[in-house]
Amino acid sequence: MRKKPDKLVLENIKKLFLLAKKEVRERPWLAKRYVADARKIAKRQNLSLKKYRRKFCRKCGIYFVPGENCRVRISKGKISIKCLYCNNYVRYKFEKSKRR
Ligand SMILES: [Zn+2]
């Protein structure tokens, strides 16, 4: 049987991302730290941050706010995000959301 991820851990990660979102405009360094903490927890618990993958820059760890600190473009089924902090480019295949 596969072990389910701890609910509390998932809650904490969610909270950290919410905090990062809140702080990114005023205190981007703090937002970075929240993201870094969330990633650390996920790594320790062997969790994937798939859900949050597109919400932060993998290079510098800043939380993405479209139009603020990143540029998002969608073309030919691909999403490209450019981080305006470190000029890193991230590309993703466009997947249809399973959310209803
Ligand atoms: Zn970056």
C-alpha cells in the first residue's frame, strides 16, 4: 500500500505558497523564502510540487505573479513563462486542467 502524503504537510505547503503570493509585491525576498521552505518540506517528505510547478521560478525561486514579475505566453499548446527576476525561461506543455 502506498503511503498517503501527510495532510498537515500538504496544508503547510499550501500555506507557504499563499504567504508567498501575499508577500511577493512588497517583500519579494520573503516570498522567495516561503517558496524555498515549501520546496524543502516537499523534498524531505518526498512529495511532488506538481500542483505548484508553474507558480514559481525553478531557478531563483520567486513566486510568479503574471504581469508583475513574469511574462506568460501561450502558443501552439505550450506555455512559456519568463521570469523577470533572473530572466530564466520555463516552458511547459499545455495540459487541460482536470478541475471542474
Ligand atoms: Zn527566476
